[in-house]
Amino acid sequence: MRLYSGKIGPIVDDLVRDLTAGEDIEVEEVAEVRLDLEAVLKEYVRRERQMIDEAKDRMEREGLGYSKLGRMRQRLAKEMGFPQQDEVLPYLVDQLLNMLFHSSNVIEIYADDATLRKKMTPILRRHMEVETGLDAEVRSKIKNLQEGTSAFEVEYAKVMDQIKHKRGLE
């Protein structure tokens, strides 16, 4: 699962709509709460990009191939206190809950933590699982290339960028 910057707006819209409509939270100004939630998600995206850039820099310095990016990312995540791939969803929910509890734009929170988590998690999951579909679409377009070759990697990245751009994901 991955959070794309292009999905931040729809995620925030869904979160605010569901939490206020269900009367789980009472807000003073919806627009301000939206900005608070967006800030949390944008900061996560910024830190993730920073970590990936650092991983690529280290791989270049150490002369490692692109296939080692996942391992380097995991190593850096531990060093930076950033969540691992399987921990992203709970991490984001924690960050968003923390923001709600400390925001001056949220007047009252009526639901308990567990209820808020149950409402927020499916919204985040639905918007973040877009990558699985993207991967399948890219692979179907480059099925003539053998996986694991440098030609495959280059073409995969190129086609993935085209599809993301077309869908406004990054």
C-alpha cells in the first residue's frame, strides 16, 4: 500500500464527511480540519520521498543495483523511525487521530479511539490499494519483456509514470 499525493484530497474529503456525518466529531470549521488532515498526510508523503531519495543516494554510493531498493528502504525506515510497508496504515491512522485530538479546529470528539479507527482504516485502505491495480495494468502492457531484466525495469518505471500521470496520482 502506498499513499499518493494525488489521493490526499479524496481521502480527506471522505474522512471529514464520514466522521462529521456520523457525528463522531464536531468541528468548528470544516475547511480548517481538512487542512489539518491534509498536513498530516502531506508530511508523510514528504518524509517517504525523502527516505526513498536517501535510499537511492546510498545505493549509488555503495554501487548497489536498483533491485536492492526495498532492502535499503527498510534499513532506512528503521534508522529514521519511519513505518515499514506493512505498518503504514496503522501509523497513518495514529497520526490522524493524534491530530484530531490536538486540533483547535475540532470542538468535540464523541467516538472512542476504536470507533474512529474502524471508520478511518477502510477509507485509507481503499484509496491506498490503488497500487495493486496499477502494477497489474503496467505488467499487462509490458508482458513481452522478461521480468528481472534491466529493459523490464526501465520500461516498467516508464509505463508506471505514464499511468500515474494520466490518473493524477503523482
